[in-house]
Amino acid sequence: MARPITVGVDGSPESLAATGWAAREATLRGLPLRIVHAWLWQPLDVPIVQDRETQARSADGVVREAQEHVAERYPDLPVGVEVVADTAVSALLSEGERAEMLALGSRGHGAIVGFLLGSYGQQVIASATCPVVAVRVRDGEPQEQEEARPQDGGEIVVGQHGSPEDSAAALGFAFETAAAHGATVRAVRAWSLPSLYAYSPGSMHLADEAGGLVPYEKQALEQALAPWRERFPQVPVREHVEIGSAGQVLLSASARARLLVVGRRAHRSAVGARIGSVAHAGLHHAPCPVAVVPPA
């Protein structure tokens, strides 16, 4: 049975934008769509504005609204809906174990908010076992409207760093998405001037053999891309090697992208799970949807 693309909804414009994006992605990939909303009744020792039955109806209305939103645009797409009796983070992490990917709404320049509020979105992105795609409303219009135009190719921008294994999951997701969209992959490798810590003696030796740092970085990108070019020969590829901060280079490269794909480097701290600085920059500032892909 095919794993669905699952979208978390909360009734906000951002989550509806994520729903539209997820529906189109499911259509292109030939996958079912699953719409979920987390609602857990927790009586409090304070006056309740709505009783349990009223809140339950409201929760059901959230998923029905999203379902109708999809049915108008993709009437033939298989769609399942469910109100999950759980907390938001726990519900989505559980859904992610059975999904091809998760889609969430985002405000971009601020907290991830579609379905989740505050730091919860970051917890899901940092801990999910499948790719998580953040979709936001841009300039008052959902990003899905841009995605719904007739296919014009476009670019899937993906960051590559380190060895081929370090970025294998992100590159694989980018090539699969490009194949579904008829798009081009722009693979970006950013690098900085060497320092005592940036390059090992072995790396410097390889750089010398390659004819310098720029050829070395280009060669490293080519090696990382080689297995994916072979697996997806129909996908055009543009190689992009640039000196600078990885976050800044990726944001610049994704200015007109259909999707930005970044790998995840999850960190643990006293305040919970945290994502890497590159993923953080993309989620808060990229003008397109951003997919954060966990390591393979």
C-alpha cells in the first residue's frame, strides 16, 4: 500500500496553503493524501468557552474544510481525513512514521504555525523520520497557486555538503521531486576560505591533486551527484559551486525555485530538539516551500 503525503491542518490560511501544495504533490507522485488535525480534550479548572462536544465539532470542521478545499481542485485524488486524539507534536511524529512526507503551513519570517504553534513546528522538523515540507502564504497568496500553473519546468534547489553520504537523502528527495515535476535540479555546494578547522590535511592533499580549492569543491559536488544522475537520467542538473555562507548561498539560489531542499542536522539542547542553521535560514526566509530531509 502506498504511503500517503500527510498534511497537518489547523484551519489557518497557512495550513490550507500546505493542503493545496500537498494535494498537488500527491497527484504528481500518484500517492494518496491524508489530512489530519490533532485535538485532545483537556478539561481545565477555569471557565471553558466551548464544551467538549462543541470543540469536537469544531475540530471535525477543520479537516472537512481542508477536504473540500482539495476536492474542488483535485476531485480524483484519494483523500483520507482524521481528527487525531493526541497532542500536536506526538500526532505528527507518529503520522510521519507512516507517511512519504509531511506538509505543514508556515509564516516564513517567524514561527512555523500551520497545524503547530511556536517551537512545536521545530520539534517536528527536528525529529520526524520523513521529509517535512513547510509551505507558507506569500504576498497574500498561497504558494499552491503558483504551483498550480501549467508546468514550466522550474528548479528544485538542493544543498550539498561534505561527502556524498552526508547529502544522499536530500539529493534523493530533490531528484525524485524534480522527476515528478518535470523540473531541473540545481545542486548547490557552498564553501568558505580554508581555516585550521575547515579542511583536514587529507582534504588539503586532495585539493592540491584537484588543482586547487575551487576544482576540489566542484569535483566533490560531481561525485555526490553521480549516482543520482545515473538513477534519474531524465532530470536536467545544474551544478552551483559558490564561496560564502551555505544559508546565504542557498537563499540566493532559491529566489525563483519551485522548492528548496535541505538536509537536517538535528541537535539536542536543554530546551529540546534544534535544527541546523542552514535549515533554519531556509524555513524562515526562503520565498518557496522548504523541504527538510532527515539523514538516510
